[in-house]
Amino acid sequence: MNDTPSQWLRERTPEDIECQQVLRQLNRLPRHVAIIMDGNGRWAHARNLPRVAGHREGIESVRDIVKASAELGIGYLTLYAFSTENWRRPEAEVNALMRLLEYYLKAEVDELDRNNVRINAIGKVMALPKRVQRVLKRAIEQTANNTGLVLTLALSYSGRWDILRALQLIALDVRRGKLSPEDISEELFASYLSTGLLPEPDLLIRTSGELRISNFLLWEIAYTELYSTETLWPDFRRKEYYAALADYARRERRFGMTSDQLHDNQRASSYRDYLKELFDTLIQRR
């Protein structure tokens, strides 16, 4: 990791610091946040701009959400950057998206490295243009030893593809005698996915008001809390992100159990409610 002092902390406002303090006091921040970044095209269309303008503005949202996640101490952030279905878009738009991805990685890798962020990628990375593969590989290698936020970019990714790929790899190991069918469990299956080294997401955010999973992390989100917002991705900045995190913090994650099994301390729950109200007041003032 580069030891150059971070610019991020020096850029924060007192109001932002206060909001983050309250979020931490809720003591319910997710370990892993996944985001379906939706609405770039609609954002551009509403302003009579080309679609690529929405993608460019969306990069600014990526920057802000990555920074906020690192500042809050969230361990994992996974962004659905490009799906396998996105290859069906017009060639000019796909080329523009690839150029923007290359630009982001080149422009941000040093700053991410200084802030202890580790870059990771899942999906059919070999389908990306060679120049993008080279830049991505360098970014992953440069940040490989960092111990802070793990930023995973889902690129040419499909949840169904990942499940089928895991099944094929397991079948190969069974045929080679490395596994027997009786060895196959949920935990073993998950280890064969491209997300095998990541914890399952606690919170999945989708922007632009859509209520679809869109082939994203299909196995991994079995118990994930879902949050949808009408805000389009280019307008989704840390204020909206904080609202999603606060909403998550007041939810009860039962994993099949009852409320009584989870609540043996009503005072703790009441304290979280109080902090949530305080946070709502702070966010409205920003």
C-alpha cells in the first residue's frame, strides 16, 4: 500500500462526519454492500444528452460511494458494472463503456491504493477488450496487498453463468476423483463461484426504482436485504447511500428465526431507533 496521506479524509465536511458518526453508532453497518447501478441512460435522456453522458456522470457516483464505503469501514463493495446482457447494446455504447472503464481504472488506481482499497473483478473478464484486461490486471496487482475495502467490479458478469461454471468445475473435480457427490454441500458449492472468497452480501441496493435482480449474484443473495430507490445512479451520492444504510440498520435480519429469538435486549433496539431518528434529522439538514 502507498503510504501517501489520503485526500479523502481532508475533503469531508463537518456535516458528513456527523452523519457517519451516527451511522457507526447504529452498530448495524453491513459488512458487504452490492449495488445494481441503474438509470444512466434515463438520466441522460431527461437532459437531452447522449447516453454516454449518463455513464460519465455515473462514474462520479462510483467515486463518491467507494469513498464513503471506505470511510465508514465497510469491508466489501460489489458494483454491477457490466452484465453479459449489456453486450447486446449498440456497439457505439459498448465501446464508450469500455473506454470509460479503462479511464476509471487508470485515473483512480493510485488514489484507491493510497486509501488501502483492494480491487477485485468477477465475470467473464476475458471477454473484455485486451487493453481493458491489461489495465484491470495492473490495478488488481497494484492493490493486491491492501487490507481495507475490497472493491469488486462485476464485468461481463451473469449470475446464471457463474452458477453453471461452478457446476462444471465441480463435475470436473468429481470426474478426476478429487470430490465425491457426497462431498457437495452449500458451502463447497459457494466456494466454486467467482465470489467464493467474498462474504455473502448483507445489503443489495438498486437505483432508478426498478424491482429486478437482473441476473446479479443469484446464489449469494438468498438472505440479502433489498433496497430500491427512485434515484437514478448518476444522482446517487453519499446522502442517498447513507439513507440506504440507515434503512438497513433498522431492519431485523432473522434468517428463518423468530423475533423473540433475536430480541433479548429491548433497550438496544430502542437505542437504535433513537439514533435512526437522529440520523434522519441530520440528513435532512444537508
